[in-house]
Amino acid sequence: MTAPEPAFLNALKWTPDGLIPAIVQDAEAGDVLMMAWMDRDAVLRTLETGQTHFYSRSRRSSWHKGGTSGHVQHVEEIRVDCDGDVLLIRARQVGGACHEGYRSCFFRRVAPDGQLEATGAPVFDPSAIYGSG
Amino acid sequence: MTAPEPAFLNALKWTPDGLIPAIVQDAEAGDVLMMAWMDRDAVLRTLETGQTHFYSRSRRSSWHKGGTSGHVQHVEEIRVDCDGDVLLIRARQVGGACHEGYRSCFFRRVAPDGQLEATGAPVFDPSAIYGSG
């Protein structure tokens, strides 16, 4: 017997493709770490496992964030916006969220001259985790 | 003579509709306030004025956040994610970001029973600002 689906799922508005954007925020430092998309399956797996899962549009299936790198996100709280069309996941990030080695995917800021500049330093070496090829 | 467009605009990846999601974070408290969409015009107006502008899909034009309510967002910093397809705006919020009267649009959380529950209290009365009709 399968557990009933949580009631809040019925309050969500999905895109025509069945997706919803999910912002991940560091539950401790408050930094915004990343934004990715979830389908219904990814939301359910996130709830079941307590770790974030997202939907890959190229692979057309949900995937476990950190499943390869070990850089998982332990979910502390899920919030829903007033329109029901965006999720905010507050989580404890292991290692870094960004595949480029930074803690947050938002490591570049717009400088006064209009160029992008990196801020801070990477927290891990991506080539050591994902391979250099 | 028009000023040249900032270089970072060329690093952005827009949806087929010419939009990019923009997360707004409170520059002081760190709370995630909202997520909305920007088109190129909204990004340029945000840069020119120092206050956030977004794209309204129903009106098919950019609009000035807080133009009616006075609850503007003063931009402190714009960040771009590793894939160039999400913006993070760090801003000082006047009043509340949410049209339901809350400081953040993410004022509801998923409770242990799977229902949504409001957290905190509104910071303004929406009917006094937007009218009750």
C-alpha cells in the first residue's frame, strides 16, 4: 500500500511540461545556492529521501543531486510561494552546489563596468570529482 | 547616442520567449523574497533605475515592482549562475515583496502532515494598498 501523496502537491502550479522551479538556499548561511527544476517525481523523491532530486530535461528523468559527487543537499524545510508556482528548499549543503567547484552557482556578480566577475574561491576541484574529460 | 549595453547581457541564456528567471533576495536579512521573470527590457530598466523591473506575461511588457504600492526593491548586486540562465538580485526591500502583505512570497511552509502553513505575520494590509475589490 502506497502512502497518500502530501496535500500541498495539489496547491502547486506546474508548467505545461509538468515542472516547477526550485530555489535551494543554504539553511545555515542563507546563501542562495542554485535553481533547478523539479517534476512531480522529483518532489516525491525529495520528500521520501530528505535529499534534493531534480528533473533533467536532457535525460527526461529525475536525478539525485550529489549522487555522483557526494555533494548532497539535506532538506530542512520546503516553502511554497504565494502563487504556488515556485518552491524554496532550505537545505544543508555538503561540499559545493556548483559543478564548477563553488559553494553556490551564483559565484559571479555584475561588476560596475558591466562585466561578470567571480567572487570567492572554489570549495572543491571539479576535475577530481567529475573527471577532466 | 545610447550607452552600450552591459557586456554580461551577452552571457545570459534566455528562454525561447526571451525571458530569464530572477530570484530576489533581501540584501540585509538574506531572506529569499520572490522569483519572477525578466525580459531584456526589464533587465535594462533595472540597471538604469537601480530598482527591479519584471516582465508580465499577461500584459506582455515590463513593469516596475512597487510602482503602485511603493514597495520597491533597491538593487544592491546582480549575480548570474554558472549556466547563465538564472539571475540573483540582492536588494533592499521597501515594505513587503508579496501582494498578500507578507515580506516574502515564500511565507508558507510544508508542515510535517504535508499541508501548507503560513509562517510569520503580514507586514502590510494588501486591501489598503491594492483595494479590496
